[in-house]
Amino acid sequence: MELSYSVTVYGVLAFVILYIIYASKKWTQTLGKKNPPGPFCLPVIGNLHMIDLKRPSRDFIKLSKKYGTVFRVQMGYQKIVVLCGYETVTSALVDHADDFAERAFVPIFEDVNQGYGVPFSHADNWKTMRRFTLSTLRDFGMGKKTIEDKIIEECGFLIRQLESLKGDPIDLTTHTSVAIGNMIASIVLGHRFDYKHPTLLRIMSLVNENMRLMGSPSVLLYNMFPILRYLPGNHKKVKQNFAELHVFLRETFAAHLKELDRDDQRSFIDAFLVKQQEENDDPNSYFHELNLLSVVITLFTAGTETTASTIRWAIFFMIQNPDIQKRVHEEIDRVIGSSRPCFEHRKHMHYTNAVIQETQRLANIVPLNLPRETTRDIVFKGYYLPKGTYIVPLLESVLYDKTQFERPEVFYPEHFLNSSGKLIKKAAFLPFSAGRRVCVGETLAVMELFLFFTSLMQKFSFQTAPGETNFEVKPSVGFTIPPVSQKVCILSRS
């Protein structure tokens, strides 16, 4: 009994001594190194009592006014370093791109992606999938005339759908989602769908619901307290939705594999399957089904919801600002006339471009950005950030930076125009983020936004629904930020 007691005591003493040595070593390593400042943390919840989980970016900006452009907060058990303002965020993502290139571990995304795909993958898997995705999207026309023709064709389908409504009040959410969804479908699957096709409608419904749920307070809490995985909540619904998408995609992969012709690759899926066959004997190949599932779902999710939401934001801003809508109509009539809009018109349409960019800036679709992680121990802006630090490069603080934009809280296209009315490039205009993990679909999104917006504005004017006297453009809650849905009237200009 005494021997057992002595062993226990000596074991505890040994553990304490080892811990003191470890702690002393860590303390010595960080001696003289300055940690980012931040508010006092409460046990367990950290700083959750200070943060509105429906729009945490707003509270982060408030905290930056007290603690500076680099500060720390603790969200539950998750310690976070927030970067605020144009200069600090771009310094991290661009000037120190390699140091901030890793993706942080986010439980909900690890659950559904398992570390595969592009946005939330890591190390060599990320590099390989990103490189393949970019090159394949270019092969299928991203940024080229071939994809422009598909966008223009899809604009025509959307216009005919809206014309059939005869000016009746409608919610544009489904129409814009399926239009942009068809663009991704044409690249990923090799074909488009009819606007009432149940498969496309279901895919877009799942995508939109997931983007909303993944930004909900309950999922944010799950990311901070993963033990909540055992309780009911939105995180389980997100996983159910992904499971349903996986069933559809696996059936699609099988169908494509049966008709696969390496000399006639008709879609992104075909290109991936060909690459998979080429590396079939490599046990370390990244070209396997889990990566394909994750990449395809990402293309549908990030490639549709953000662009479709931006189009709705633009239309709502036109309704809210009829004088600006009038100026856009006048420029379209002057430059394009009755011709079909094409991307070549873009360089002659300074005001319309300014309106689109101001929409992207003020809509602020991804306010928190996607979180990063430091790849090594660094000193940034005078603060010590050890390897693996969870980083939030706050995109909202860049797009709303008062040093970069004269009137950051209002819709003001002149932010992007010089005194002569010519479009100017603003370094702080970063709606697609920056650095190593900038959005892979930026080129496609820019072309889609211009062609869809000008095509719709050429054909229609947009007004409030009858009886609506106080039209207000408001953001929804979600991982991305669409405008709150409301009905509008679409009137033919012809």
C-alpha cells in the first residue's frame, strides 16, 4: 500500500517537474516577445459575451478601435488573432503571403470536407487541387470567349424567364441562383438545366441553405465547442445536406465514367476522372473521389451563392438609388444600344463598372474572410505569432476602411471614379480576398457580374412592389451575406 502510494507521489512530482521545465522553456522562448493585446477573457466562454454571433465582424471592428489593428480574442476555447484595416490585412496576405498561407482548422468544414478540396484543405493536397482546378477552369473557358458565350446565352434564358412574369412582384432569389448555378453546371457537369428542373432546384436549395446555416450562431458555437457535435443543431443539418449532395454527385461520377473519352473531355468531372486514371497506380495520388466531391461542391457553393447574391444586392441598390439606376441605363443605351452586351463593352462603361464594384464593396459578401493559420513562428507588426495561430484577416475592415473610401457606409460609386468620371483601381478593393488563397473563381465571377448586370439593366428597370413605401436593403445572416429577400417589380424598358 505504502509502495503504491510512493509511486503515485513520485509520479505526480515527476509530472510537475516536467511541466515546469516545459513551461519555463516556452516562457524563455517568448521572453521579450510581445503578444497581441485584447480584452479580458472569461473562463470557458472567453469573449463570447462581447460578440454578436449574427455579425461578429462588426464587434471585431469596434474592438480594433481600442486594441489596434492586430489584437486577440477568445471565442470559447478558440484563441483568435484578428487583423483589421487595409494596410494590416494586405501586409499579412500579400507581403507575408507564405507566413499566412495555411487554412485554419474549422470543425464544420473539416466535418464536411475531411481536409480535401481547395478552400479548406491543407499543405500539398491544397496546392495540387488548387493548381488543377485553376488550370481546368481555364481549359473550359474561364476568362475566355468560350465561357463568355455561355454566360451571354444564360443571360438570355434568365431574361426570358423574367419577361414572362409581366411585371408581377417576385422574389429574385431562385431565378438568380438557378441562372448562376447553370453556369457552374455547364462547366462541372457539361450541360445546363431547365430553370424548373427539380435536380437543379434541389442543388441550389441545398447550397443556399448550407451557406445560411454555416454562418448561424449555433454553428459558430459548434466551431468553438466541438463537443456540441453530440447535440442536435444546425451542424447536423449541414452534414445531412452534404450527404444528399454526395449521393447525387457519386451517381453523376459513375455516369461520366461510363462515357469517359480522354480525347473528348466535356466537363470538369471528365478532366478529373482522366487525371485519376493517369495516376491510378500512384498510392499517394490526390486524384480520388473525396477530393472530387469536395472540389465540385465548392464550385457549386462558392461559385453560385456569392455571385447570385451580388446580383441581387446590385438590383436592390438600383431600386434604392433610382438616380444611379438612371445613369446606368443611360450609359448602357449610349455604349451598347440595342446590341447584345459583351465583355468588350466593359472597358467603355466606367460608371456601370463603378456601380458593380461598389456593390461588391458595400455588400461585403464574406465579411470575416476565410480564416488563415500561420505557417511558422513570426513577428508581425511587432507582435509574436507562433506557428499555428488562428488568424481572421477581417475583410469587412478593408472594404469599409475610412482611409481608403470616402463614404464607406453608403452606396457611392464615385469611390471608383476619378474627377473625370474614369474608372480607377482601388488597392483596398479586395472582395475576393488576396494572397495565396485568393478565390480561384475570381475571373469567372467578374465576367458573370458584368454580363448579367448589364444584360438585366439593358432590358429592365427595377422598382419596389406596389404598396412598398420604405424599401430598405438589409443583410441576412449566413456564412456569406445575401440581402434580405423581398419582392420587386421588373418592368420592360422596350
